[in-house]
Amino acid sequence: LKDATSIIIESDTSTWNADSTGGRYLVWVWYKTAEMTEYRNLNIEILQQGLAFGSNTAGNTYGTVASAALAQAKTLGLHVFSKDKDPDFYYGGAYEVSLKELKTNTEKYKDKLVKFEGVVTMRSNVTIYMEEYDAENNMYFGIQVFCGYGVPGSIMKAMSVGNRICMVGTLQYYENGGYFQVSNIQYDIMEPNSPEFVHKISEGHSASFTEVDPNTILNGTVTVERTVEDEEGNETTETKTFKYGELAQHSTVTVSGLRVVSMWTTQDGDSKGAISLYCQAQDGTEITVRTDVLYDADGNLVTADRFEGKTIDAAGIIDFYKGAYQVKVFSVDDITVH
């Protein structure tokens, strides 16, 4: 599509169809380049070249053609239907690392299978958040794990909030978010306690909710000593300075004494009703507290007027949105209004 001179997206119906996340849409993509006189359908091409599996085509505008394209790819044994290994996929064993090492060497472990430990602090749908304390830097390192929608309930239970777990998955760069996360998690449903896969280590743990001032989140730095490897495989030690927010992102924090100076409420999509609280700390630092869609104890939607002009304390995770760090809050109980 980067070479396309024109792109058209088409919906199956007169309304755009949201997928299971509620925030993305299922569309047919037509494109053409300067060399093409007619539009081509990207969805059909992906299926015809064996670059994706298909599921249900019933009721789709081009379902018959999609099924034929998929059948052709299977007959010819193309790509995912072949016995060939994907040249862009890492097939080696998991690298056993600490969360600190993972976060400070993302380029080394990008697209690699990694294995590390941490405490599950939050869960949002099929995404969990993990953190691990590092005594050397006296801080918590955090990471987001996208579990996916096909993970069995028994495995999701093992990854419950408050459990210390061993995570095994692939470190990938999440383009939409602009940060690294772990996905493609590896588990054994028949042996949920297998040490080679995702498993629970212990339970009864709590999120840290470390008290951190907004200026540290936005502008702080952390100096880390790390081991690097050259092209010949020789290891050396170097010191590198990172942004505090980069390393602590997705760990839990508490920010206190924030004055709400303005607000904005999401009006549509799966985040309809979520609130952005634009706040100012006592030292003048401006930081955003972003809420999930919040409900009170009676199940009523919490609206922005609850926080207007107030001073608040917020307990949540360090999040990243449009190039800036912010605090993401998932429950109304995690905001104290003064």
C-alpha cells in the first residue's frame, strides 16, 4: 500500500462493522498504483498468496471469491499452507531474561521468544500488565502483554491480577501504540504448570503503585549498565541513559496533588465515555490522567463533572499516547478527589 496512488475501503453493509475489540473495523481494501489501470483487492490477494488463514466467509460481499482464493492457496501449498518455515519468524528457544534486561535491550530481543517473571498488576480485556522491582535502580520495570482472544480460560486464570507468573512470548513493536509489548504467548493447556511455558509461580501479590511525581514520569532519566554483544558475539559492558517513562511504562504508579484544569470525554467508539483529565502538579508540570470508561458502585457512568476543578490523586499505570507519557486509570476507586 505504500506504493498506492489510490486506496478505497469498502464495508460489507451500509454501516461500518466493528470487530471484536470494538475499536477497529472490518473492511475490504481496494488499491491501485501508477502502473495499474484497475483497482485490486488486497484482502483477496493476501488469501490467494497464502499469507493468511481464512475462517467464515458467509454473508461477506466477496465471500465466494475469498473462498476460491483460499482454496487455490491450499491446493498450491503456498506460504502458511506449505511446510516451509517463515523466514521472518524466530524459531529458536526462549531467551531467559529479567524484565529490566528486556526493557533495556529491546532491539536485541525484538521478534524473539523471551521468558521472564513478574507480577500481574492489571488486566483490561485480554491485555495484562506486569511489573518487576529492580533494586539496583530502585524502580519498577513494566510491560504490556497482549494475550489474544483464543487463550483458554485456565491459562487466563493463571495470569490473574496478583499472581506472580512466568511469561513466555514474543517481544514485538506495537506500531499503533509506539512501544514494545509481548504477544504470541506460549502455553500448554494440558500441562499448565510446565516450566517451559506461561505458568503461575505464586499468588497473593499486590501492585506497587509507587508514588512518583509527574516531572519524573515525563522528564526523568535512568542510567543503566547493560551487556551488549557485537557482530562477532563478543560481550562488553556499557552504560546507557533511558527515559524513566520508557522503562517504567506499564508499571503501576500513584501521582498526588494534581489540579484538574480541563477535561475531554470520548464521544464515540469503544472508549465512549472515557475521560482525559488534563492536570497540573504543584510544581507546574502538566500531565494527563486518562481513564477507562468508569462506573460507580451503583453501576452508573462516571462523568467528567465529578472531577471538574478538583484536586486529585490517581493510581494507575504509566501509559504512552501520541508521543507523551500519561497515567491510565481503570477504576473510579483509583481516583481520590480532594
